[in-house]
Amino acid sequence: MKKSIYPILFFLLIGFACEEKDDPATACGVSDPIENLPWLKQLAESASTGGLSEYAYITQAKYKGKRVFYQGSCCPNCSWALILLDCEGNRINEEISFDDLEDSEVIWKPGNSECVFG
């Protein structure tokens, strides 16, 4: 009886060990999405040269288990809308709030940023 349990335990351990985990250091299959996703790099470049660039930032998060991005603003006198983009840069056209997002992380802000994240 003991000998028949060992192969089962072995396959269970291998199955869990091989389970794909979402690596927090990668997004959309790349290690540095700002540099390796051309559309996101362009978004960062545009944000860094536009008016009020010191208030711009880009965040990655998860929405319904998938990686998404949004450009935000910490401008104290401005308002902005949450617009999510998928890994290809396509807009996600759904009613979404910050409560719908998980694992939010700022991945870009300009060198002269006025934003403070805590």
C-alpha cells in the first residue's frame, strides 16, 4: 500500500511545483513593460513632455485576473477619468472603479514628479 502512495504524491508535488505563477516582476510577458511594450513607452514619452507632466504617472494593475495599465494624474486642481488599457494598448470599455483593481503598482513617473505614493 505504501509503495502505491509514493507515485501519487510525486505527481501531486510536481503538479503544484509546475503551476504557473504570475511573476510580479513581469507584465504582459515582459520584464519592463515601459521599455518593452512600444505603445506604453510612447504613452510615457508623451506624458513626460506634455503640460503638467510633473503630475503624470503610469500604473499597472490586475482587472479580472488580467494585467492592465492606466495613466493617472496627481494634479491637485485637475480631474481625470480612469481608462484601462490591456497588454496590446486597447481600451477596456467597461464601467470600472479603483475597487475593481488588484495589485496596483506605479511603474513610471517623470524625474520631476510631484506625486507622492505611500
